[in-house]
Amino acid sequence: MRKYNNDDKMQLEEVICNKCGRLLKVENGIIKEGCFSADTVFGYFSEKDGNRHLFDLCEKCYDHMIQEFSVPICEIEEKELC
């Protein structure tokens, strides 16, 4: 879950892991540790038609989540980080 500064709606103030509730490290609007962010809109043929879901997971909770997958994730090493 993300919270933004009231004065500057674009300035990220804090990020909280939606699973464990831990506050992730944020400095000057930049997340300073591993964070998985999800943002999806459910479309037709879903029981959540038109609903947008946003959440953040710390790296530990993300690792725990993907360990439960029946099919492993596809992992590709990036040469440049954004």
C-alpha cells in the first residue's frame, strides 16, 4: 500500500507491505529495497469486473508467495535497471 504526500500528490511518502504490514524504506520518494508492486484491472468474465486492485509486497513476502506457485516463474536477468 502506497501513501503519497498531501502537498505533492506525486511524492511517494511510504510503502507498506500488504501481506506482513512492514514499512518499506523510502527516501526522497524512492523505494530503497526490494518491492513487488501489482496493479491490475479485472475485465469481463471475472467476478471483479471493473475493479482495480493495487498492492505492494516486501521481497520476503514476494519470495514466499512465488514458492507456492505450481508453475515456477520465468526469471530473466536484466542488464540495466530502471
